Amino acid sequence: MHLVDITMFYAAEGNGVSTYLNAKARWLARQGRVQHTILSPNVDSGGAAPALVRVPAVALPGINGFRMPTSVRAPARLLRQAAPDLIEAGDAGHSAWAALRLRRRLGVPAIAFYHSDLPRLVRPRFGQTAEGVACKYLSHLYRQFDLVLAPSRTMVEQLHAMGVHGARHQPLGIDSSIFHPSRRVETLRAHLRLPESARLLVYAGRFTHEKKLPLLIEAVRKLGRPYHLLMVGGGLDLPHYPQITYLPFKRNQRHLARLLASCDVLVHPGDCETFGLIVLEAMACGLPTVATSGGGVAELVDDDTGILAQPNCVDSLAGAIEAIYERDLAALGANARRKAAEYYDWNEILPQVMRRYQGVLGTRGLDEPGARSICVTD
């Protein structure tokens, strides 16, 4: 069997989609039964595993540095040359339409993974009318796929409201051997020139408008010392204050895990995440989480692993950060580690994905070690 993933959201510098596809490629390589190719505008063709094929594309403003294919024809041609048995489209643009073209002309089964909350991203920039247009577009697009996956129940419900009634909940995962509490180093505060008494918060990810990072920065400023915020990532230029330290994006997952495990609490202020992979990575490192009750992140954080604040509210976010330090951080972190490792390790999640593929193909023969059914909720 030849599985081809196609998406404009796969990139060398990494993001949630890239993490998912890389983990899938490594897992499939170990199984040894499925050929796997990734088509993306943001890579150079060639390489070992996974096989990468570059899609012709142009850079456009407003899409966080990703490149968009110049037409449907080019990715459709590359898909046809790859001769896939199954296609998974990871964005709602030309990649998806190229997959549907092969489905229509050659009968190749096509799956869509709804990684980005497009309507919610569109509304702040272009208004409510544009949000409605985006919903109609997604409904028209996704109803043509054999299967649509979404990483959170919130996104499944959103798709259902658009008229995409067959969408299925498929969480993403983490490598719990890399993201582990043992990565902690006790010298991080000294390296950052902070006192041992500093309450060290961390955010890691892209610095983009939808992440609501100004809210987090203002909440930390409002709290004052001893709170200190470590911001790991890049993108928008954000204000510099003595209570904030910026570090560049960490492509190496072990380096990221070391930073996460060496902090006290992950704080994620965004309210339009479809999933929130960084939250799971921090949980696996033994960190409690302060997040908001909006978006997919809220499904990962419960009272045993963190605190949820109101979306778009500096006071609520600051209050939640303050409140979590009144609780037993060690117990919260242990609960977080247990939940992430037991239910969201890639060795639990990817067999679920394989069963999704088998359901579409109507065949057997792929490796599918047993996985916990609690994580597969339709």
C-alpha cells in the first residue's frame, strides 16, 4: 500500500501538522508494510524517510510563512505520478482539491484531516460575512471526501454544524519517551539569570495573532514578580519586558522537551486551537497547564492536570496562573504525565489512524497493534 499525505502545512521548521506527519512516517517505517510519501510546497524533494516531494507554490502574506500551490493541476499531477492507494489531505486549499481530482478520475480513496479552524481564523481579519463564506466553502469541500477527521470533539461539532455529518474525532499524539519529566535540568533559572524563587511559566509555539499572546504578556506583567515567562518560538514581533525571555524555535524535540520539563507551568492563551499539541507535550514532561476554555485545548486539560481560564480575559488568565501555584504542582504534573503517556502516545494514536484507513479501504493487512478505544470517539 502507498499512502500519500499532501498539505501546505508541512514544513521543516515544524508545527503540529509536521509533528503528526513525521511521527506517522517513523511509525510506518518501523511497521515496514506501508510506503509513505509527503507532498508539500515547503520542502525540498528527496531524502530518505519520509519521502518528500516538493509542490510548486508561491509565498503569500498572512499564512504564517507557508507557501500555497500555484494551482490544483500541479499537485494533482504529482499525486498521480506517486500512484497512491490512499490520499490524506491536510489543508482545505489546492491540496484538498487535487486529492478529490484523483478520487473522481481514478477512484483513489481520499481522507481529509481538518487541522485548521478556518472560519474562526477568517472572522477577525475579514468579518462575519467572510466567516459564513468559509463555512459554506468547507461544507462543499469536505462532503466530497470518503472520510473527514478532526483532532478534537469541538472541531467535529463545528464540522457537523457546517453540514459535514460524517466527521470523526481522531486525536493527535506525542512521543512520551522524548517528552518526559527526566529531561528537566535544574540550571535553567541560573541560565536565564533568575532567582531560584522565580515562578517560571512557558509558552512554546508560533507567535501569531490567533495565539492571543498579548493577553498572556499582559497577564504576566499584571502579576509582577516572581512570575517570569519564557517564550519559545518565533513570528510576530512581541514587546520586550524584564519579566519575559524569548528563545528561538526549537526544531529538535529533545531540546524543546528539556526546556518544557525545566519550567513550572505551561500557559496557552489561545482559544481557537483545533487540538493543541504543545499542551500534550508539556503534560508528558510533567507540567500542569493553564489554558482557556475555548477551542480544542480545553478537551486536554481537566481539574486534575491544570486550570482553564476565560478566553480573551487578562484578569481571568492572571487569576488562573496565580491559582495554580496555590495547588500541588507536583501532583498536577504527575497526573498530566500519566494522562499524556497512557492515552496519547503515538503508539496508541497511530494504530487508531490505521484503523481509520482500513475502514475507508475496506481491506485488511496493515499493522494495527491494539489501541485504547477511549481515545477513538466519534
